[in-house]
Amino acid sequence: MELSDAAFDDLVADALDAIPAPLAALMDNVVVLVEEEPPADDPDLLGLYVGTPLTERDSGYTFHPPDQVFVYRGPLLRMCEDLEELAEEVEITVVHEVAHHFGIDDEQLHDWGWG
């Protein structure tokens, strides 16, 4: 599947907008970035959270660079056959990685039906 960078970025923005406002308001010191490809050692990776989850921060957590949520465009485009499927996979990826920012692990996400 092919899609312009701008249109893909719009899907990521839509996925972020779908996060309930009260939850989104709790996100702290995190940036969401779209990268073309994941690290070479994990070429099928769709997204990645890098940082310190909110549940692990304490009063000493100051002056840190933002946590990073990466969404990898290439693998998502390769795995999806149409725009509807891509939008769904982007949303799942964004929710999954943002959940890690909140300290929610993969097991809990799977129990809730997210992956």
C-alpha cells in the first residue's frame, strides 16, 4: 500500500485524537514521532515506546528529555491492504505505545483486547 507522508501523519493524529481527553491530559513529557523504518534488528516492529512510564516517575524525575513514542510507517504500510485496515492498525499501534507511557504492559493490553 502507498500513502503520502502527510496522509500517514494524519492517521497518527487521528489515533491520538481518539484517546479520551481526560486520559490524553495525563500524558506528560512525551512526543509521538513517525519514522520510516524500525531498527534493523526488528524490521517488523510497528511501534516503540522509549522512556520512563508515569508509574515509575517520582519527585526526582525532573529535567528529562521527553519520552518517545515511535510509529513505524514502512511496516504498517506493508502489512495493510487498504486505508481502513491501515487506520485501524495505526490506532492500535498508537494506543499500545501510549499505554506503555502509562505503565500498562503487553499482558494487560492483550487482556483488554489490544493486540
